Amino acid sequence: MAANHFTENGNSAEYPIMHFKLLETFGGKRLQSPHGVALTPNGDITVADRGNKKVQFFTWSCRYMTKMNTIEDPVDIIPISHGRFAVTDYENALVYIVTQDGKIVKKIGSGNLKGPIGVTTSEEKTTIFVVDSTDHCIKIFNTQGKQLGVIGSHGNEKGQLNLPSYITINSKSELVVSDSGNYRVQIFTSNGNFVHSFGEDPTMSDFFGNITGVAVDVHDNIYIAGENRINMFSPGGKFICRVDSEDDDLGTPLGLDVTKRIPSEIVVSDSTNNRIRIYEQEI
């Protein structure tokens, strides 16, 4: 059981103690260096299986469904609409819009992307936000491939980014970004205005080394993968608890997604151990 709980400035009243338990582990020989993960509307689990150069699909009960071999270097994935998915291809600097059976519907970002990693969409599924890590920014496209704008620039000031990696969107349509090279998380409006950031506090440095995946739950609490652990923060950036425990032997967590229900369930790719792990909040 992951029962590790810490508070900032001794404040435990605002955020009650939360516990998570390891619910499922799967993958093993089927996966090789899994990166991004995403839940479909019906609860299936999609995995950007980077080491095997494919995207794989599993049921919520962890049974293998199918795979697509269309994309050479899949790093992250997000469902969009009509059974289609947006998948980032880091090596080829593209985002592919594909069907579950691997049919390529659209290639996005040719000549505009340098090193795409994380991807998410607007609630309406009409806008795609791509973390271009090599270009230190977030690039915005519509589903037809037209670039609509850029968020951020290279640097360490508020609103600037340094080798960002993953991204998600909360219930306010705000973008939550792991600003990995600056060891922090930043939040922007969907049109690019800086909202706030957290992680810069030296007392929190143990939580923000090598941060990668980010996800939010139904209450907009923020989950961050990094430093061989998964940490849970309030929407404003206050540390709530550690999700996993040391006994879980979590290797290198990368992609994250969280169910939008109570109790929350967290799906994480454990890349170095070639597996997917599912945690459940204990009520």
C-alpha cells in the first residue's frame, strides 16, 4: 500500500490524508520501453510502446486487444474523436492522426515540429496541443493540421520553457505542462497566458528532478511522474501525497493518465520495467 503522506508547512487540514494501492501490473514481454499512456472514453488503455515501435491497446482489465505498427517512434497518444487518435512521432517530428487499426488520416507538423513528445486536446477535440521539446514550446494545431499558435519560448522565466515533455488539460481548459528542464510544472490558459507554476521552491527539489508525465483527476489535482515515483499535488501546487510506495519498485515512470471518477485510478507506464501499473485511491 502507498500510504506515504507529507504536508507543506505542516498543513494537513486543508488536504486530508490520501492512500493509494497498487491495483494491477501488466506488460512484461509484450511491452518494450512504454512511454505515453491514455484512457479511451470507454476505459480502454492505449500505450505508446516506443521500444517496439507500435501503439498497443488493452482493455481496462488489462487484456491485450490489438496494435498498430504505423508509427516509427511513438512517444505519446491521446484519443480525439470518431475512434481516432493523435500520436507523436519524435524521430520524424510529426503528429499522426490515426484510426485504431492503424490507418493514417492526417500528418501534422511537417516542417513545424522539431521534437514532439507530449500531446493533448481541447475538450471539444478540435484543437491539438503538442509539446515540442526540442523547440522549448507548445504548438497548437487544429485537426486539419493548420498551426494556430505557439505557447512559450526558451528560458527559465515565468511562462518560458526548457525541454518540456508532457502535457494535460484540466476542467478549466488550462494546460498543465511538465517543464522538465526547469524542474517545475507550469499552467497556461489554452490561448497561452501564464497562470502559475510550482516546483521552484528548493524544499520541493526532490519531487521535481526528471519530471515527465502529468495528469489531472476529476478535482483537477495534479499527478506528476518523476524521480522513480508518482506524486499528487493540489490544483494550486501543494504537495498532497506520494501515490506509489518504495516496495512497488517503480523504475522510470513516464506517461500518466487518471480516470475521471471517484475513487481515482492512475495508469502509469513504468518504462524501464516494460510494464503498465494501475493504482487506485482508497476511500
